[in-house]
Amino acid sequence: FLLFPCFVMSQIINQVDNNGRKQGLWSKSYKNETLRYKGEFHNDTPQGLFFYYYDTGELKAEKEFFHNGKAAAAHFFYKDGNLKASGLYVNNLKDSTWNYYNKDSILIMSEQYVQGKLNGVTKTFYHDGSLYEIKSWRNDSLNGVWEVFFLDGTLKMKSSHTDNLRQGDQT
């Protein structure tokens, strides 16, 4: 038991195998020597939890890799520790629903992605959490209804789009 702490502390980091692939624990630091990130690789593929830090030391993001490193659940943080954004990466591209929060932890935007492109609905919210606008997307192009609301929830503007071009009248 006395040797176990020495073994753990002496574990080598930032190693590559004979094929130049990252193996085991890795960490990188900023020029000011504060930790930039830490995580584990297996055959150059990220595994499990990675932690990323601001150059001032606060936690900036955490990503949990799965599906052999092809996907990652990501959480981004403000310097005070509050959640800034969360979503999923697949093959390093945004995928599924991404949510964004203000510094008071209020949801300010929600977007849907497929393979890094906006697909589905984007909702933007006022500072109090009420709906400001809703847009429909397909392959990164505005497709469908775009509605904007006043703070009291009444409709301010409505239009329809196909491939980023307005169709018909705007109300």
C-alpha cells in the first residue's frame, strides 16, 4: 500500500507508441504553465472524460468521449463555473440539440444540428426565458416558418423561407 501512491504519481504522461499514436494520460499547458487540458488516449483516440481550462485555471469545458472517440457529450462553462453551453459532437461536428445559457443560467438559445449543420428548430429566448424567435432550418439554410415575438408573447413578425429566401408575404 505504501508503494501505490508512488506508482500512481510516477505514471508517465504524454507518451506515444512506436507508430506515433498518443497513449495513456495526456496533458498540455499554456505558456504561463497553467493546465490547458487533461485526458486519456488509446491509439490516438480520446477516451472518457477530458477537462479543458481557461489560461487563468478555471474549468472551461468537459467532454466525455464515447463510441471509440467518435462522439462526445460536451459542457462549456463560464469562468464562474455556471454552464454556458451543452451539446453533442459526432465526428467533431455539432449534432443533436445544443443549448446555450446566459451567466444567470437562463436558457437563451436552443439549436438542432445534424452533422454540423443546422437542421430542425432554433429557438431564441428573452433574458427572462420567454420565447423571442423560432426558426426552421434544413442543411444550414432557413427553411420554413420564422416567427418573432414581443416580450408579452404576441406575434411581432412571421415569414416563410425556402433555402434562405423569403417566400410570400411577411406579416
